[in-house]
Amino acid sequence: MSVVGSRTPAGPAGPARPAASRAGRLLLGAFAVAAAADLGALLAGWHLGHVIAKPLLMPLLVAHVLTRGAPRLLVAALLFGWGGDLALLFDADPAFLVGMGSFAAGHVCYLVLFGRGRTGPLLAAAYALALTGTVALLWDGLPSDLRVPVAGYSLLLTAMAYRAGALGRTAAVGGALFLLSDTLIATGVADWPQLPRPDFWIMATYLAAQYLLAMGALAPAQAYRREVIQD
């Protein structure tokens, strides 16, 4: 029997869904506004604006995905990303390591969330080549105490980016953008030439990555719930 058919619109689930949908749209709009404010502050070189806007980003995205019944691992991944965001507001090596550790924990959450879905061997080869090439090129430019942590983190990040493809194209693009964002950070640490306003490009690719990963992770979870409800 259909669960949907067993409830009337006036039942407990009736008014809650439209309310959750409205809240979700408002929260997503707030996330977009905060993202625009943060990126605008970076373009303008207004550090205080970045410090104010950046801590709002992941909590707003978390609140949005919660209104859509997000899996716990997705919420955890985004919250670990928030921890990394906060740590990287401080310009010091210990804060960089703390931030990298927090992002690494988020990647582990994503990897578990992605499960064992199929991904192509050519994509695996491309990511393996990107990993080895990037680490080899950056190695001499990195501070000696950061080389091993950055290499280990890069392995975990690349694995997450590769496995994101198991959830479809949206998550796959998100994983690739996350890899690009953190590679831009690493090139800065290694004192490579940078694009104008490098922090803008780092945050722009990072925000797009987290949003696309979240949307890619929500799609199968929502499809599963629809199947359960209609069973």
C-alpha cells in the first residue's frame, strides 16, 4: 500500500513538506547571498568582509540540505569543511594543518557516502596521473614539514574526487572542482606564480565544489525515499 495514499494533506506530513521546501529555498538563497558577499569581499580586497561572510557559508548550506533530508554523512562532510574554513582564516602553519585535517575528515565522510558505485578506469588513470604529477611538481617548493602531510592529504582528496563520479555528473564536477581549489592553495604554499586575486578563485571553486557535491549526494537519497514512500 502506498504510504502517500494513506495520509491526507491535513496529516502530520501534509503541511510540513511545503514549509520545509520554503525554508530550504530561503536558506539556499541566504547561502547564495553569503557566497556573493564573500567573493565580492575577496575581489575588493576587503579582508573583514571575508572574515564575516566565510563562517556563514557551510552552516547555511548544511541548514539547506537538512530541509531536504540530507544523509548524516553529507552533513558531517560539510561541517568538517566548515571547520577547515575557520582554521584557514588564521595565517599560521598550525592553523593550516588543523584546517587540512578537518577537510581530510570531510573527504573520508564523502568517500563512505559515495559507497562502491562504478567509476571508469580511464578516470582513475587520469586522477592517478594528476596526483603523482602535482605532488612531484610541488614537492621541492613546499616547506619540508608540510611535504608529507600535503602528499597524504592530496591522496585522500584525489580519491574523493575520483569516487564522486559514482553519484553522477553533478558530484563528479564537484569533486574535480574541490581538487582544483586545493591545488590552487598548494601552489600558493609552494610559492608558484598565482592568478590575480588567488583567494577569489580558491573560494569560488571551493563553494561550487561543496554545493555540487551536496546536490549530487542528495539526488540518490531523495530518489530512495520516493521509492520507499511509494512502495
